Amino acid sequence: MNKLGYRALPFALADLPEGWFSANQVNLLYQLALATPGPILEIGPWVGRSTSVIARALRERGERIPFHTVDYGIASEAEWKALFGSSVHTKKDPDRYLRHINQPGGTIASLERNLAAQGLRDLVEIHRGDFHAVAPEGPFALIFCDATHNRREIDRNIPALLHRLGPGGVLACDDITADLEAHLLTRFAFRWHHLDSLLFYAGVGDLAA
């Protein structure tokens, strides 16, 4: 994993669903999905940008590898506020969220529609709810998590992710700033890490004492 670097991809960014994942993050996550033996777990797919990257890598490999993704599947503004403690209207460009939330089936409907449009739906098993309750136990060779945006989320979610990570597995977390990286390295015994475009990769050891 320490040999990750830029490689030409067999698809364009425009082929992927909307999202906040950058070109460099797409490239690195695609390589991780190509290189890990599986199974794979994703937490927080939103409407499927990162999900599509992983599924495209699995399709390129031509292997049937278990790939599970877990999302709250928010289907109303009230549900958003109950989960996150603030109105979705406080977000920058709230319409970007509302068009997925305020539809039959909520965000899961957009996720399924986007995967189907790319011919990827049958490569992904979707679970709706809090991953602590609904995610398979694993072990997983690769876990990608988009639910470590602050110290509270890290402290709550990382132990549950490590519980599901197999020996030699790789944990990739989005939106890890330098401050959050320092917090991670203080709390958890990472053997290897790389920070690039706010995407954090780590081969992890046991929890730090």
C-alpha cells in the first residue's frame, strides 16, 4: 500500500455521481479497491460517488468480492436534524442535499439509481441505518469511512471499525485534517499512514493503551 501513486483510470470523473470526492481521492481509493483481497465495507456512501469508485474497481478485477455499504438513508429534513442536530438549510448549497432527501426513498433511492445507471448495482449490498447496528461484523480487508469528520465521530466510530477490520486490513477515512490525524495517531496504534487530499489511509495495529 505504500506504493500508491497516480495511475490512469479507465473512466472519467464525469462518469461518477455527484459528490465531494476529488480526482486524487478517486484515484487512490480505486487503487486500494483493486489491491485488497476483500471483502470491503463502506460507511457513508451518500449518493454513491465513492461507492461507484470501489464497485468499478471490483468490476475491473472480474471477481465476485463481497462489498457492503451502509448509510442512514435520510428521507426527510426532520430526520437530518435529528441525526446531526442542525437544519440541512444551514449547509452551503442546501439544495444539493434536499433533492436527495426530499424524494420517495430518500438518499438510498439516489444511491440505488446512480449505481444502476452505471451497471454496478449487483456488485453492492446496501444496508440502511446506523452502521454500529446494521453493518456486517467482517472481517474486512478494506473499510472506507466517511463518518470521521471530528474528534467525537472518531472516538465513537473508529473502535467499531477496527473491530471489523481483518489482520493486515486497510482503513481509509475521508475528511481527515492535520489536527484529526494527530488525534488518530495519539489514540490508535497506526502502523502506516498517508494523508493526501484529506483522505487518510492506515494499516492499523491494536488500540493504543
